[in-house]
Amino acid sequence: RRSRGEQGSINPPAMAAIYERLTTLGSAAKMISFEALSVGDRVQSRDDSRATVRFLGTVPGATPEGDWVGLEWDEDGRGKHDGSAKGTRFFQCPPGRGSFVRADTVIKAPRTFQEAFVFKYASEDAASAEESITMRQPRGKKTEVVCELVGNEREYVRMLKTNELDEITLPAALIAGAGDEEWLKENAGGITCLELEDNLFKSWEEIAAFSTQLPKLAKLTLSGNKLQPALPGMPAQVYGSAFLSLTKLAVNATGVTFQHIAALSAFLPQLKDLHCASNGMSSLRGVDGLPPVLDAWPQLEVLDLSDNEFSDWSELLPLAGFKSLRWLILNKNKLESISIPGGGAFGEVTLLAAANNNIAGWESVKALEALPKLTELRLQGNPLGGGRGPSAVRQLLIATLPPLKSVNGGEVRPRERVEAEKFYIRDAIQSARPTPPEELLEADALLKRLVAVHGLPPVSASATGTGGSKMLSVTLKSMAPESSHKPGVTRKLPGSMTVLHVKRMMQQLYKLDISKQHLLAKGADQKDVWDATPLDDDLRQISHYLTEEDNIEIIMQEVDDAVQGREQDEKERKQREAEATQSRGHSGMESAKAGEVAG
């Protein structure tokens, strides 16, 4: 039989020790010894929970007293305490995250990058691995088919040529170090894309130790590794050429601050795509209170700061220093407004994603007119509508920002833009009643421009309402996702019926809870739903909104849950404030009666 070592670039003697470890790592989890641990190490337990070592030593009163490992778990509630036991504090961590464990029964032994790489891409186990593939059968059913790779010998020889592999994925592989750096240089030097999510790295120095051997590395994902800050003033020889070719870096959920990344900027000269989501950031400033210096990344084009804690747009203004920034992603923060300074700030931005924030004022939308190249906008999940549904908000966004080609993930087509502009006119006039349209035109430049193109909408009886005693022929329809396929239902309804009663009918017909309904009335003169009149007061009679003509439609839309939740929270907050004010006033009167308040 041929020696497999002669078929590729991997040296057989060098592989022997690795395979000996892989035999154990591949079959059952090997546990670590107490002596192999240091405070600050990242570890993973037998149930695959990750933690940081915060204490090593003796716990008086425990059985036995020695060799205990104090862990701070990443997940709330995984631990039992805050780092103290029996009245003695051993380390500090949030309540419910601390535990004392025995290393050899709880903590798995880590791997090096070299071991994990060989095990997945170059071992006999990898060559003969079984793959589970999901196949779609007729009628849409899915089934799993287990496929065994054939031609093991040929496949194994191919896998020995690891220096030809360019995309490597090793998530949650217990990696905590580099391994043999010379071996990596010889056998992994072709890697251009490397994904290392949820491993056990703790420092940039550990990452630099292996990435220095990967001269073609352009994309690196480190999300889920809890990384300590890079040491200030780190000499270039520590990082060497570790990140010189890197164009994309993902450090989501790593605990880094923006200043930590900025400190590495000199070693990331080619960076174009940076992802820093889920890191608890609320500011770009460092502990010195100063904003980061951003001129080291003149070519940065994509920045993702989603799922952080930013609430004040002014904290993000230093990002205007990225002169080539095209995509700015700020989803799931706590932003309340958007403001764009002059001077061409963010002038190259084509995509702004700020979904699921707390942006309420339409002034924030108007501010985006200062972005001349903005073509894609995502603002769903913000309380922008003032009671309007998400479809209506979409139309207002399209009308307000003419360059947009995509809104909330949906393409803007020419026909929709025309209808959106007509909807803007109708909405502005209805919202300002009884102010005459002519007065509105002088105050709203956009309205004036749109009216010059499309004209004013025809005056209908909906402006004044019909008699409450009249019977109206109405077709009830649904545009909610779960029931839009159902046909409309025509009913004769008295004009005195309230909007709330109509919602109850809709609930019976289309099974959508009243609290999630947004109703629109569309007459024969309104060709598109975006021109329809919102039925925005549950206690009003429908005659306030509807004419006596035929072909009236009441259309039901489903309310955005995120917006509804925020509006309900705001309503409850105002109610509490009103009650508190009333209570203080009542207490003041009682005190005055008792002569306790000075005149």
C-alpha cells in the first residue's frame, strides 16, 4: 500500500502526534486538567456552555477544598452566584453567572487551530465522513438522506493537499491557540476566508500567531470569541503581517469596543468591511472621552453596529470620518432620532439600515434628504407612523425620499412611486383638516412639488361624512399575510356603525385580533389602496369616513408588532405620568387644608 504521506504536502511524522490526539478528540470529549488552566482562559463545558476562568485555588469548606475553578459564564442564569461562597468573595461577576467547578469533570480540553483544521479537512475521519443532506420530495415534503463519500483513498489524497483550500469554516471547535506555526505556513497558506465563530480565543495576540502564517487571508470571522483589548502601543513585530491582507473582519458578540478596533487600525490597512454587532456599545469614545481617529481606514465601505446600545445620534457623528462609507447598519439599537450635519457628511452612503430602533419623529426622515446617494433604506419596527400601518409608512418614505430604490427590503417600482406620491398628498390634507390645502402648500415644500405634478385629490363626501342613518354597501377585504388569499365579503352596513364594530366583523371573517388591525376605506375614485382613508378612530361612526356611493371597500392591514408595542408602552407611560400628577395635586390640596403648606 502506498504511503499516504508521499501523496501530499503533509509530513507523516508530524502527523503522527496530531492523529494520536485526534483519536480522542473525535470520539469522546477529553477533559482538561486543573494545572493546564490560567486565570483569564476561555473554556467550554461538557454541555457546550462557554465561560471565562476567574479564579483558581482553594475554597475553604468545600469537599475537597483544593483545585477549584471559578467560572464566569457567558449566559445569565447558567451559574449560581456572583463569585462568592459562604460569605467569602473569590471573584466578581454578575449574579447568576458564577460557579465553582472541577476542571477534569466539567471543562473540555481545547484544541489548537492546527488540530481542528487537520481533523476537519485532512484526517481519515474527514475523508470518510457521512454527510446528512436534506432532500425535497414531491408535494413539498422534506427528508434527510445520509450520504457516504465514495473513493476514500482518492478523497484522502485530495484532502492532503490542504494548502489548496481557500475557505475554511471551524465554528465552536474548541480552538484556543495556533499550533505549529511552520506547519500552518506550509499546509494552510492558501486560506483566504476563515470563519472561527464561538471558539475560545481571548486575545488578538493568539489570533495573530496563526494568521501571520496565512498571507492570503482576506476575510476573518471571530464573532463569539471574548477578546481582550489589544495592548496599547503594541510593536509591529507582535502582529507582523497578521492582518495586512484583511478586507473583512467580523467581531460580533466579542465584547470589543470601537476604540479596541481603532487601536488595531495600523495593522488593518486594507479593511473595507467591519462588523461589530452585539457588543453593548453606547458610544464610540474611549475611556479618555475622546472620539476614535478614523483616518487610518480611508477605504472602509461597510460598517455594521447592529444590536448595540446607541441612543444618541450625536455619538455616531464621528463615523462621518469614513469618507468611503457606503453601508451603515444600525438595526436594533435605541436611537430616537437621526440628524445629518452639513459639509457632505455621510455623502457616499447608499444604504442606511436603522430598523427596530425608537425613531418616532418624521424630522428624522426629512434629515435623510441630506444624503444624496441614499438608495436603500430600512426603518421597519420604528414608531414613525403616528398610528399608520407599515404599508402607509412605506408610501410616505418613498414619497419623501425620491432617490430610494428599496424600502424595508422591498424594491420600489415606478408605479408604486406614483401611487406613494398621491398618497402623501391625500394623507397631508386629511391630517391637517380643516386647514385649507392652499395654506398647506406654503408650509410644505414637498407637498407643493407633488401637487404641481399630480394635482389635488377630488373632494368627496368623506371630508364631511354621510348621514349616520344611511345603509352603506361595503366590501370587506384583508391584506394581512395569513388571510389575503381569502375573497372579499360584501355587506350592507348602517352608517351609524362604529369602526370598532367593523373590526369585530373583520376578526370573525379573517381571524385577526382587533388589536392588530389597521383599517382603510377606499372609494370608487381611489384607484389604489395607498390613496385610501385610514379609519383611525374606533369610536367614530363609519359614516364619518365613507360616502354613499357604490363600490366602497374597507381593507384590513396587519399592524407592525414592534411599533404597536412601543406605542402601547408610550401610552402607559403617559397614563402613569398623568396619574402621578393628579396624585401630587391631590396630596397638595390635602396638605394645604391641614395648614402644612406655606403661603
